[in-house]
Amino acid sequence: MGAASVGDKMHKEVQEVLATVQEYWRDPKFDLSPYDVRSHNGFLKHLMLRSGRSGETGLPELMVNFVTSSYKPELLKPIVDKIAAIPEVVSIVNNVNTSIGNTSVGEKEYTLYGKSSIIEILRGLTFQISANSFFQTNTHQAEILYKLIEDYASLKGDGSEVVLDLFCGTGTIGLTLAKKVRHVYGYEVVAQAISDANQNAKLNGICNATFIEGDLSKIDGNFGSNFPRPDIVITDPNRPGMHLKLIKFLLMLKAPRIIYVSCNPATCVRDLNILCFGVPERNIIGRYKLCKLQPVDMFPHTPHIECVCLLELL
């Protein structure tokens, strides 16, 4: 766990949390040792901060998530007490990851202070966000990203279309489209994200969305049996991209339009190449053409970029 660089434009409450954490973990008397990925010793693995806005007041809300190698609330109590005094901090959680790896998702989660989730408002909808649920980190740019996705979807607006939302996270993309379509079917592997997605649908009075927990890298022949053929597929995989099984399913499904949202240009190119040109030596036939591609800078001052790609069935 290294020292963070704090930009001038970062919210003051975030600066205050970071300064407090750095003060405490550098002080030997608190025994908040950073985790060493080589020796597998140490306590603090990650510090994750998520910000949102209260649905009632519109004021900032901050979630502080300590990812640790074991559950020792007594070690965190002094720093929790100090951070909890910051008015904008409404949630402090502890994700415990006992594996030797350095991932930020814990096997168990404990709420140490306040709520277990925070609220964010995006494209006029209210979203509940938990510590381990995927949500775009840059809300201002997410407004632009989601508007672009809606534009690429070219919805009729008559409520006749079906949307398949793959890697749906907390349901943000599908729910922003739900009021213009017949039904949204979302798939996501993280159980808490599916719980949040269902709660988000309820929060926004949306009844035409179904969210299903499932690992899209392990689909079988039964996948697709519980939803009709979609008019639009939206796929937003993490950095490894889509598994070949899923790509083959999409080629068999033959949805008229696919919107591929990618945070990794390399795997995006790989997957688009198969969707468009297939893999002849493996008897996989490409069925799509790439019509539009727009990068969106979701991560300023980093080499990372988000890409939105529109594919249409040949």
C-alpha cells in the first residue's frame, strides 16, 4: 500500500481521508503494516474510496473501503473513529482478502461505520453502489459515455425492443435505456452487483429489467434459453475481454446490433476481429461490420481509454 498522490482538484474530504490514513499507517504504534506481495506479510492491502451524491440533499457522500489480509477490527478502530468524524464519510467497510494475491475484492465484507452502500445519480436515475460493485469511476464522463451508448443503440422509442446487457454490473447502462425498450436482461458474475442492480431498478420504479447472476466465461448450451432474441446486445467486459465461448454465442445469436464497451483496446481489437472476420481455421464465421468507434477519456492523466464500438449484423 503506497502513498497516494493527491491532485489539487480532488475533493477536500478525499484529501482529508488520504492524509489521515497515511498518518496512521506510517506510525508504528498502530501496527497497520502494508501488505508485501512477495513475502505475503502485512495487513493493509488496498484503500478504496468511492464518492457519490445523496439522493435527498445532493451533497457528496464518501465510502472508505479498507482491504486487509485478515479481520482485525481492533487495528482499524482508531483510524475508523478519526475518519468517521468527517461529515461527508457515510460508509466505512472492511473487505477481508486472505488469499496471497493482491486483488481488491474481499471474501468477506464488514461494515465498520454507517451504511453498506452509497448513492450516485446518473442520467436522472438513482443508483445504490456497494464496495465491490462495478460503477464507473468518473461520473461526469460516464454521463457522456452512456449518452453515446444510447445514441449508438438507435432505439425506436416505442417500447418494442429487447436489450441484452452483458457484464451489467449494478445495472447502470441497461436501466438508463429501460424506459424506452420492452425489456432489459442483464448478466453479471458479482452477486452483490446483481443485488444492487435489482435494488436500483426498484429505486427508480423500473419493472421491465431482469438481472441474473452468472459467469459469462463459463456459459453452456443452455445460455440464452431464458430470454428472447435481443434487438441490441450491450457488452462491457473487464480488461481480459470476452471469452471465446461468449463470442461464439453472439455470432450464433445474430442480434442486429452489438455495442461493445471496452476499457482495454488490445482485447477489444481481438474480440472485434473475431466478430467481424471470424476464425477460419476454427470454422468460426464473422457476421458483423464495425460501423462506429468512439474513444471516451474516462481516466484523465493515465494511458487508459474507454472505447464504444457499434457493430451491425451483415
